[in-house]
Amino acid sequence: MSTTIEKAHTLSEALPYIQRYHGKTIVIKYGGSAMQSDELCRQVIADIVLLSLVGIRAVMVHGGGPEINEFLKKIGKEPRFVGGLRYTDAETMEAVQMVVCGRVSKQLAQLIGEQGGKALSFSGMDGRLFVAKKISREEDLGLVGEITEVNPEPVNMALKSGYIPVVSTVACGEEPGVMYNINADIAAAKLAVAINAEKLILLTDVRGVLRDPKDESTLIPEIALADIAALKDSGIITGGFIPKVECCADVVKGGVPRAHILDGRVPHSILMELLSDSGVGTMIYS
């Protein structure tokens, strides 16, 4: 009986959040450990399908770094990284297209269908969803691009028809015949702004921004834009979290009310953040 009451309480607690977000769009960047575990993957997919079924429009943006590495090793090519970022030559770009736009994107769309949802998979080249130029950095990264234009019509059409768009992050080049590999966090942020999303959620491999990276109890649940510079200066936001926080800051500056960094290793972290009083992870707001 107590379990039944707890379930009823959970549903009751979710109701005002369902009402708040009904008809709104949530962009979820999916990757990391949650993508590597079959069980966690199915839980993430189930959460996204549930959101769709209660009238919350969900968009999934995904990468596929480990899958690319695995494919490259199979063909005898060692993955190369420059400053922590993937160097993408022509052969690696071909692998990105085959693995991320092909296998990974289609598998995610299939899983959504198996869980009772409807999905359409897109690459950033479909309908010129993402247009990019070569990224400007001191270190050459090859065919890695920065997005200069977003044409969200394919995604908007899918959402209006009740589908969950599954977007892989390869972009058309500004110049003919060129394609670029795009950072999935940045692509999700750019898309969230372009479609006037209510939230951006970045699923990652840690609980959120921590005051002490060795102590998960030091989670910072909320960060205002005005506080980011001080947290960087004090060394709290450091390393790989700098681009994630900057990505969230850019999306909030672009008009998306809230951006969240969530631990994709935690089962149902998306539902806990969106549909409960407690929330999880770190929220960045204006």
C-alpha cells in the first residue's frame, strides 16, 4: 500500500510541472555514460517518450565519440585529439557520417519507437539544419566547424507532427562540398535558441558543478549568469566544465530561460529535474 501511495504522490507532484511545460520544447543533449550503458540508454529514451506523451515537445541532440573511436580502431586508424578535441581529417569525417549520422542516430530513433514514441532522425546536413565554417583556433582541428547558421524548419515540422527529432551533429560547410564535425553541446545550444526552447539539458558524466570536485555533496544547484566569472576566477568552474558552463550561459543569453547540467548516470535524472520539486544537477539562469 505504501508503495502505491508513493507512486500516487509522485504523479500528483508532477502534475503542475506537466501543466507548466505542456506545449513547450525541451532540447536534450545526450551522450556520455548514459549512452554507453544499455540500461541507462533505455531509461533516458523512456523518459523522453514520457515527456512527449504528456505534451512536452522533446528534441534529442547526440554525439557518438566512443562509437567513432571504436570504428576507427576497427579500420586501423588511431583517434587523434588536440587540446582534448577530436582532430577530424577526411577519413575521420567519413567515419563520423557513417557512425553518428547513420548507425547511432537510427538506433536511437528505433529505441524511441520501441518505447511507444515516434521519432525522426536528422543530421545537421538535412535541410541545411546546421551550416558551419572551419573553427578558428591556434591548433588545427581539421574538419571541425563552428555553426554560423541554423535552419530549424525540419525540426519544427517534426515537432508539429508529434515526432521526437533525433539530431546528429554534422554540418554543411558554407563552401560547397564540405562537411564539418560539430561539438554536440554547442549544436544543442544553437538549436535550442533557434527553436525558442524552454530549456536546454546537457546530460554529462558528473552530478553538476561542484565546489569540491572530489565531493559530490558540494553540488551547486543554481548559478546566475552574473556569478559565472567569479566561479571561474576561484577555480570552481575549471577544465572541461568551462565550455559546458559557457555553452549554457550562451543559450540563456540567447533567450532560453534555463539551462541544466545533469548527471546522465542517474536513472530518470531528466524526469527528476523537470517534473519534481527537488530537481537535480546545476541550473544556469539569467
